[in-house]
Amino acid sequence: MTLKYLEVPTKDTRYTYSTGRIRGLEIQLLQETDLNRLREARGIEEAMQILGKITPYSESLKNISPEKFEKGLGEELRRTYQDLRSFCPHPELIDLFWLDYDFHNLKVLLKFHVQSQLPLNLVPPLEPQLSPAGTQDEEILKEAVREAEYSHLLPELGTLIQEALVLTEAHPHPQVLDSFIDRHLFEWLRMRIEEYHDFFLTHLIELQIDSFNIQSFLRIKLWEETNEKELLERVLVEKGTVEKKELVQLASQPKEALGDRLDKTDYGEPVKKALEELEKEESLFGLERFFDSYILEYTRRGHYITFGKEPLVNYILLKKQEIKLLRQILREKLGGPSRANSAEAFLNGG
């Protein structure tokens, strides 16, 4: 991706103060040397000790045992969310970048609800572990799913839960629920971002939709379902730079047709490499990593803008990527399966 940073026209003076605050927070982002120290740690305890001495994790990980590191990372995300909202001139913009944690919590709660309702479920399912980083109170979400109490939720979320519960009665498979929730997340984000009439934000959500659609397309191909076209219609999201209808038209063709279709785009080579990775490892780890880097390359223009939304959004994505990398490192230190080697996680989009 080639970006002409010096030609970026944004100068939104409403973000003058917030951009100054962001420049201070950028200094606290972890460097590659910090991540390497964590990778070289001899175990989860040593890794947590190293991370616990670095600002701001020294506060978020306080009194967190090594095996509960997920709770500490969630706390850091929650702290970041509250901090950014406190000085952003449009706090609702921050909310958009934390909605994925609400939707993650909904997935967890709905799956728990479905499992607990199974007639042959002799062993009670484990209590769901929710992310504390969402914009919605965890107890309110639990009550909404368990008791159908939606009065304290955003109306859109209440409607989504009702529709999801109806769907799970007919299709209890977790993959169906995941795709339903994910699609609604992107549709909601797209609708909200369009209200800003901001090219930078609009193109960002287009790139995120591309990432979701292309990875979902390849996962569905691996399922080898007879109703592949129907699944693509139901799962894929409109208004990426690659049109949904073009992907749906590839339903009856071999998965390699996707690489040919995208050959003249920035996605062509990464998709072809992903197809090779699929054959060898049944993994999309490389493609996911490409999209993470590609989208961050787009938002990196925030480094070159004096004031505006771009520096804020760029910091948010860098921070979330940092947490994602920390989660991967700490999971490996704890002895869990690596993402690249987990076929089950891949097939479920996890």
C-alpha cells in the first residue's frame, strides 16, 4: 500500500487536545525489544514479572496471578477505553472500536445459553468468561440473554439477542451463531461510521470488511458444505472494496479462484500464499497477520497528521494489536496450543 502522507488533508481542530494526549500515550506502546524479552522468558511467571514492570501494565496486572493473565489484559483494554473517552471530543467514536468486545461477550453468553438448554447436557457448562473491555455492563448482558430483559440495553443489541436466540433454536451450531453475530457487528459499524461522512473512517471499515469477508470465504470453502452459496450470502458483509456478490459468485468454483480474482489487487499475493498455507497447515494465520499489518499501514498516516481523528484511531489499533500479541505470547508461555496449529480454532474462526 502506497500512501502519500504529506498530502493527507485532515486538520480537524476539535482533536487538537486529544492528539496531544495521544502523542504522550504512543511513547508507552511496547517496542519490539519488549516483546522479544517476553518471548525469551522461561515461563508464564517470568513473562508476567517482566510485563508487570512496564507502564501501564504495572497497574493493570496488579494482583493478577499468571494463569489469570487474560483478566489483566482485559483490564488494560478497559482502562484504555475509559482514558480515551475522557478526552476524545466525540466519545461515541471510541465506542465503535470497542464494540467487538461486546459482540464477543454476546457470542460467549449465547453459546453458554444454548449449551445449558440441551436436554442431554448432564454436566453443567462452565461459567462463561467474559471480557471486561466491552462498552456494555457484563451483568446486564447476562440478564438480557438469561431473562430476556432488554430494558437496560441499547435497543439494537436487544433486537440482536432476540434474533440470535431464534436462530440458535433452528441452527444450534456455534459456527452459525459466530457468523451471524460477526456480520451484524460489521453492518452496525459500517452504518455508524457512515454517519461521520469521513473518508478515512469509511475506507478503514471497508478494509476491515475485506479482511473478514476474504477469511470467511476461505473458511467456508474448507467446510465443504453443500449449501456453500447460501452460507456465503448469509455470512459475508456488503460494502468492502471487494464486492460481496463477486465472492458469492465464486461459490461453485475451487478456492484457488479467489487468488485469480484478486490477482491485480493488493490482496492477490497474500491470498495465494494463504492458499498454500491452507494445504499444508489448515491455517489462515499468515493471511490474518497480513491484514493486521495492511490495515495498520493504512492508519499509520496518523503519525503524520498534526491533529484530527487519524492519530486517535491509529493509536487505538496499535494498542489493540499490542494486546493481541501479548495474548499470543502469554498463551504460549502458559502451554496452550498455538493458533497456527489449532485446526479447531481455525475452522471456527477463533
